[in-house]
Amino acid sequence: MQSQWTDGRAMREVAAEWIKPNDRLTSFERLQIYNRCYWYRVLDCLYDDYPGLQAVLGERKFRALITAYLESHPSISFTLRDLGSQMEAFMEAHPEMIAPRGDLALDMARFEWAQIIAFDDPAYPAVEVDELLGTNPAELRLGIQPYVTFLDLKYPVDEFALAIKASEEDSLSSQASNVVNEAPKAKRRRTVRLPKPEAVKVAVHRWHNMLYFKRLGEEQFALLQALRRGETLEEACGVALELWQGTPEAFSAEVRSWFENGAALKWFCRYREPKKSEHS
Amino acid sequence: MPANEFNGQTDLGIGIGLRVPHYRHILEKKPVVDWFEIISENFMVDGGRPLEILDQILEQYRVVQHGVAIYFGSTDKLNRTHLKKLKALVKRTGTPWLSDHLCWGSSDGRYTHDLLPMPYTFAAAKVTAQKIREARDFLEVPICVENVSSYAEYHVSEMTEWEFLSEVVELADCGILLDVNNIYVSSQNHGFNPYDYVNNLPHQRVGQMHIAGHSKFEKYILDTHDHPVLDPVWKLYAHATRLAGRTATLLEWDDSIPSFDEVHHEALKANQFIADLQESAPALA
């Protein structure tokens, strides 16, 4: 606990002013129980949300990072689900805390936050391929389900995350009930070799309410990102075509398969103007 | 008083908390359980697996909502976003009543995610009761407030905790979720007689009870919900049941969670005290 109150007085003095001591504990010690429980609870939440980031940084650096993050970004939501929402931005603003594995750490944080979004963000009624027949591509805008995140990564953290998951020993942990937790600690896992750089594009999504990752080709990724930005179907295809190396006929066939695949996964929905907080 | 206005005139029996490690067992084996209590905030999401699971549970079981984040005792105004999501969940579950804690936990829009004890003052009781009334008017469902376990007391308090709880629920005209484990934990931490607490409540307002396990440390007791219910808590539960009558009872087990059957078996021990009550009823009359 901090040793001084905001006005410079010692915490022990301030605690004594407000809290009664008893025959076993001083005022400060009683306050300290709450202080300890607070830190256990919020740190434990971030250990649960970012196991891959912890594996990338190591326990000591990860603990320092999330402690600094929480000091800078205390919870402003009624749910702990949102606690790590500013982690990526915080890491970008503090590269010294994630060096020398900054790029890998950032990829991992983005990937893990995308999983939280995929877990419980809303799903709108899906648009089927048949519904697109006869529509004008120059006017058609398609929405992407909010729970789907497309990531342009420098490291194959999708495979790394699976390896970490496989290495973890099973444990049952508490969920939000405000019960007093034990001290947060890293999950026990076998050592997993860190991935080497390899640019990959990944969709993090859900299917039948289970989390999935799907590798995307460069052109498919560009098209889907363009749709998410609100570009028309024609414009989005144009963006992908600029990257295409093959014949126009092959491109047409490929685009058709992308749409069939995306529609089968229920990724497409009616286009909605993005909210300020919506992820890209 | 099995059914009263504070628990929606229901008589639900013995329930357990719905927890992730038990989902598969419940959905596959469909065990006979009187009711499940859910942590509201775990299901106040926009989609995905939590709501799918909840809907499957609702097809088979009665569900009662228990919240951890309204913070009736905070001086912040009620969070309208929170309340709107909570109301949507109330409509989904059809919960006959809704509970949350008599505590504070947020300040200036920042959340501690803890259940912090209140100063037991008349001014605090008035403000808290007003917020309970506001929440109930908005949610359109009976509310029971739960006494929390605590590890600190304030110099400014003007009354005991049970007097404060009584004052709040009378002013708010709401129910009590009586957590007998929390009473026991606080009594050991603060040195009061837990039976004085139970004896001096408006028993007709008790709409639900909680039982749970706790952990003893050298200088204090922590409310950890990671053990079976200890004997002193069962004795206090039996006493509370004699005073308040047979009441919907819920076992909380939130950490180091054992198998479903073990948790359910522990919860059903409460039936023995209820049976004792019924056997002794003619003699009392």
C-alpha cells in the first residue's frame, strides 16, 4: 500500500483517523486487508485474460506491466471483463516495459483481447450469400459481425497461444463473485518456445459459441478489412485485386469462395455505422 | 415465511450457485436442483456462450439473480448503463427477486470490484435506501440486500451493523438476503455476538439466505467461499431459520470448486435444519 496519502500525511495516520483498530489489528493493518484483496482481484483478472502475454514477457516483466497498467487505468466499468481494454494502447505508449520483445508482446496482447471480444460481443442476423444475388456491388455495403477481429500480425501468435494452452495444467478458478482471492500467480505450464517472426493475418471469431482462429490470405484480409471500414463491395474487391498476382478469372473464383466461406461462418451482417468505441 | 413480498412470493428451497466448472455436468446430467443463483454481471453481455448456457439452464431450472456491482452504498449515482443491462437480464431470466450487497465499491466512476463496508450512519442509511428504491422502481422486481463480511469498522459509525441493515431495509421497504456466513465472519473480526445480529433483525423481511465456507487466519477470518460450511455457521443458520422461517437458501462455493455432486450435497445439508424446524413447530405453537 502507498505509504502516504494524497495530502502528504502518512497512511497509518490517515487510516487511524477513519478506521477503528481492534485487539489484534491496527487501523492500517485492517485497511491493508482490503488493499491486498483489491490488488489480488484485479491482477488475477489480467493473469486470466493475458496468459500468452505473460509467457512472452516472463513473470517479472508481466507483473510490472500489469501493475503499472492498473495504476494508470483503474477499472471504470462495472464488469472486470473490460479491465484489459486499454492494454494495447498502454503497451504502445510504454515500449520500454515490453522491450526487447515489443512486437511479439503487442501481437499477443491484440490476439488475446480479440478473444475476449469473440467470446461475448453481440451477433447480428447473418446475411446469406443468396441475399446478395442481384444487388449492385457499387452500392452494397456489408457489415462484419462485431465479435470478429481481423489481425495483421508479425508473429504467428495463434499457434503460440495454442501451444501455451496445451502446456497449462488444469485448474479451476473463481469467477466474478467478489469472493476474496488468494494471491494471483502465474499458471503452471511447461516451457513453450517463443515463435520466430512470420507475418500472418488471422481472423479471431466464434462458431457455435466456441472460439476459433482462422488464417487469412493477404487479399482476403484486405477485402474483409475494407468491408469493415464501410467500403462498398466493389471498392473492397478493388482493394484486394490490387494485391492479386493471378488471372482475373482466378480472382473471381477466389472472391466467390471467400464470400461463401465467410457467409458459412456467419461473419456478414447488415452494415451499421461504426460506433466510436468499435474495434477495427 | 417461505414466501413473502421480498422474494416474489416464492418458496424455492435449496439452491446452489451456477459456476463454470459445473456447466457440462448440469446440461448433460440434468440433476434435480431446486434453483440456481447466477452472478448477474457474468451474464450482462451482448452475446456468445454465456447467454447460450444461461438459456439452456433456463429451459430446465429456476434462476435467481445475485449482483455484485450495483453498489447501493456508493455516493455515485446509479449507473444507468448497468441498470439497463440488468433489466434486460431480469426479463430474460424471469428472476422472482434480485439481490445485491449493502456496501459501496465505486467512487467517481472508478470501480474497486470489492464489497466495501459502509459507515453505519443515519445519513448513509438514507442515501442508500433511496438508491435501492430507485433501482427497484427501474428494474420492476423485488430487491433483497445482502449483509457483507467485513474486516474494518469506521469511527464515524452511529449504530451496529444490524441496526444499520434494519434501518436501510425499513427505509427502502426492501428485503434482506441474510448471509449467515458473513455475519459469523464479521462477528469474529469485530468481536460481536452473531446471535445478537440475527436476533435483532426484521425477520419478516428475510427473503433469502446465504451459507458458505470461510478461512481462518491468525488475526482475522476471510470470506473465501472455498470450503464446506463450518459448524458455527450451520448453528447460526439453524437459529436464523427458527426466527425467519423456512427461507430460500443458497450455498456459495466460488473457489477451489469441487464436483457438482459435492457442492450440491453440502447445500442439501440445510434441509436438515429446515426439517428440524418443521418437527418442532407444533411444540412451539
